Amino acid sequence: MNKPYVFITRKLPDEAIKPLTTLAEVKMWPYEDVPVTREVLLSEAKKADALFTMLSDRIDREVMEAGESLKVIANLAVGFDNIDVSFATERGIAICNTPDVLTDTTADLTFALLLATARRVVEAAEFVKAGEWKSWSPFLLAGHDVHHKTIGIVGMGKIGQAVAKRATGFEMNILYHNRSRNEEAERKLGATYCTFAELLEKSDFVVCLTPLTNETRWLFNREAFQMMKRSAIFINAARGAVVDEEALYDALINGEIAGAGLDVFEKEPIDRNHPLLALNNVVALPHIGSASVETRVKMMELCCRNIVAVLKGEAPETLVNQQWLEKTRRVL
């Protein structure tokens, strides 16, 4: 009996994917830092029983139609906006992601980005390296306090709650906006629910952690930035397309907000000539929210467990499209 075939769209450590190799024939794209080409992805999908994908891979109707034997797609991310989930469900393909294991790591990075932007850490480090530090002076690279300020979190899911927990250590006033109230966050963290407009008007730090949906695309537009305090700092650790980057740039150069810390962009990797990168009051990172060695290994292991489960006819740990269970009529 032939083993099932699994294609992984980036080069990963052999040890991390070992559970797959005992069950299936596994092939990896040979490069760690170069995305798989569309041509190779389509070619491999035709043979694959399972795809192990990255957030940067576009897994659309064309890929899934090519994959006549596809049973499962495991995405190395908590988000899955790169995958046509509804079409996958129609095709009887299980879609899996990696929630929970990256919550604290992403929250650490989000708060680090907030601190770095507020206290001008990157700008100050480059100032020293460039030999521009000539003398101490009272307002040299003076930034903004974080302690006792108001943080407004848009998207109070698990990562949002973890960021709020960190904010309590700085004795911050915590506001949040979500599709529905999060009573646990209110009870445990003292967070206050408010409308999106109220959050923008009252927050010193606006932190975007909302998933990308049709409703949240360009949620942070020109009108939203104009509602913020002129001293406000905007942090985005969610998805780039939640922000109108042209409107953000205009808000920054016109002094409508004080600064921005960005881990994600609408087009990734961002072009080195993008106007936002020329601004001193922008801290830009290359989408490293969950990028600790420990967490990325846990994410890889979870993807492997999900693939193994589906190939064995069992329920995966983190299934995105719950309708898959009914669609395939499995007895699990």
C-alpha cells in the first residue's frame, strides 16, 4: 500500500517534521527564506494528500482543484486568510491552524513593539550607532510614558487578553472593542468594553489584534486615524490589510497621531522604498509576532499532529472549518 504524500512549502527542521515521515512520504520546498513558486505549488498539490503551508502561500480554488487527493491543509499560523476555507469545505478538505501555542509569544512581541515605539528605542539605537550622540540633553529622543496610560485593544481574543495582562503590569487603563463583549477579560483584567469610536478617541495606545475579514479590511482608515489623539501611538500586530497604509502615512506626517509600530503590512515583504519606512516615528518589523524558536517549533509540531490525525481518519486538534466533520460524514 502506497504511503500518503505530504508537501511542505518551506524547508523546516527534520526533527520538527519527524512524526510525518513515519506515516507518509514527505517532500519539502528546499529553501527556508524563499517562498515556493506557484508552479511548484500547483504541481505538488496534484500529488498531495496533505499540504503543510505558510501564511504567505495563497491556497485558493486553483490549488485545491489541482489537488484531487487533498484531505488536509495545515497552515503554520493562527490566521488563515490566505486559504479559501469555504471552497475547501466544499471539497471535503480539512483546514487546520496553530492557535493557542503562539499566544504569549505574540503578546510579548506586541508589547515590545509598543514599548519600542513609545520610547523611540530603535531610533535611539541607530542614533548611537551613527555616531550622532554628542551630549546628554533634557529632551534628547524623549518619547512617551507607557505606565498609567490608556491602552485600547481592538480584538480581545486570546492574544488581546494576553496583551491586556501585560498592560496591567504597567498599571494601564484597558479599553477594548470586539465583535462581542468578553466578560472574562472584564472580570480578570479590569478591561472596559467600548465602541470602536470611543476607543479611538480615548486611547493613548491603539493596538490592533483583530483578524482580517471583509468587515475589518481597512478598518483603520483616514477617518479612524483622525479620531485618535494627536499624541496616540498605533500598533498593528494583526494583518496588514486591516490598515489603509496611505491614510496611516498621511496621519503620521500631518501629526494626527504620534507614531506607529507595525509588524505586518498589506504587501509582504514591504518594499524598502515604501513611504512608511522613511519615517522616524515608525518602527517596522518583518512579521515576527510568533517568532521565537520555542514557539515556531511548537507550531510545526501541531501542524504535523493535525496532518497525521486526518490521514489516519481522526479529528485534528485545531480544525478551522468545523463543517468538514459533517461534510465528510466521518465517525470520529
